[in-house]
Amino acid sequence: MPSGLVALLDDVAGITKLAAASLDDVGAAAGKAGSKAIGVVVDDTAVTPRYVVGLAPERELPIIAKIAMGSLRNKLLILLPAALILSAFAPWAITPLLMLGGAFLCFEGAEKVLEALGVGGHAEVEETVMEAAHLEASKVSGAIRTDLILSAEIMAIALADVSHEPILTQGVVLALVGIGITVMVYGVVGLIVKMDDIGLHLAQRRAAATRALGRGLVRGMPVLMQTLSIVGTAAMIWVGGGILVHGLEVLGMHEPAGTIHHAAEAVAHAGGALGGFAGWLVTAMASGVLGLAIGGVIAFAVHQIHKLRH
């Protein structure tokens, strides 16, 4: 009996070690998959703050919290099951669906550009006459809709990195990536939108250096928020364009991806110490130009249909 008990305990210890190793593998896979999606994460962080611009300061954090919960629902209740089902039964459909999402991002970004140029600016007029609650709901739904596309790209990148793993491991990794990235993105966004309140608090302290820092934050936040709004719109366009370029390449159309890649490599080689950044900038700009053109065509078609309907 004692020897049997010892053997049983040895088996339990072995199973425990195996489980711990599996958890380590899952954690490593989640970290690796999440790091590959970091570019889209940065874009997501830049896009979100523009949805609280112009709203009451006391509603900023509640709105960010609503968007964060919507983002979690997007990732865990919609995208994770869909990704696993597609991975198991229809992996060929992932790229076309992502391209549809990329086209939608291009369309939304192009609409913002057209509105800034004074073309089709009806949305701004509508916002000014909305009740506060209706405007807030509209902002939240718009942010969650955009987040769905960006989250789909994040989850697709993560899925591609663990596609060789068992389905259970894929699910756990995607869940960890989804939760971790959501906490990181919306934590940073919440800090950004409340930075002016932090500055106001610091400006009331006794130390001269602290007061100066606080005043600098208060003065700088409107500029930062406006900059993030512009960067967010640009991010939607270049991420959408990048999704379309990559999707065409995956589907067998090697242009314009080949030309963009060769141009980025040439600039990177000529850029010296800044070669990596210069190469990325060429890729982002080329994707942005393509995304703006495609988004502009879609926006024009949507506006024409809207005119015909009315």
C-alpha cells in the first residue's frame, strides 16, 4: 500500500509538472502572439480617444469603460468562437472576411477626411442637435464597431501564430491575448483622457516644479487629443489599407504588396540607423494612400446611394 501511494503521488507530481509546463507554453504562446499584434494595438490606442472628444469630462471614464466592455465582448463572445470555427472548418474564409473589415476601416477613415475637407459633413451637424445621452450612445456604438475590426485583426494575427496548436490551446491563447490587450489599450486610453485632470490636480500643489508640470499637462492635453484624433483617423486608413494589401498577397495577387515591399527595403537600406523606421514609414504611407483611395471610392458610392434613397 505505501509503495502504491508513493507511486500515485509520483504520478500526481508528474501530471502537475506537465500541467505547469503546458501553462508556461500557453503563456509564452500568448505573449508571442500578442507581441506580433502590437502594431494594431498602437493603432487601436490612437483611434479610441477621439470618441470622447467634445463630451462632458465626467462622462469620459464611464464611456471608456463601456467601450472596453464592448471590446471584451467583441473578442471573447464573437471573434474567439468565430476564429476557432473558421480555423477548424473554413480557414480559407479568414482572409476575405478580414479584407471586408479592412475596407470598412478605409471607408470610415476616408469619411473623416472628407468631413475635414468640408465634403459630406452632415454627420457633424447631426451631432450638434443630438441629446447628450443619444450622442454618447452613438459614440460608444461607433467605437465598438471600429474596435470589432481592429480586434479581428489582432485575433487573426494571434491565431496565425498558434494555428498549429490543439484547438483548446488556441482558444486559451486567444482569450489571454484578447483580455490582456483590452486591459492594456483601454488602461492607456483612460490615462490619456484624464491627463488634464491629473494636470489640474498637480497645478494646485505647493511645489513650483509640480505646479509647472501640472500647468503644462493642462495646456498640452487639448493639442494631444487633437493630435490623437488625427493619428486615429490615419491609423484606420493605413491599417485598413495594410489589411487589403496583405489579403491580396495571401489570395495570390502579389501586387501592390511586392512593389511596396521592394520600395520599403530600398529605403531601409539607404536609411542607415533610421532604416527600420524609414522602411516602416514607406509601408504605412503606401498602405495609407491605397486605403484612402479605396475608402474614398466606397464613401462616394455610399453617399450617392444615400442621395438616391432621399
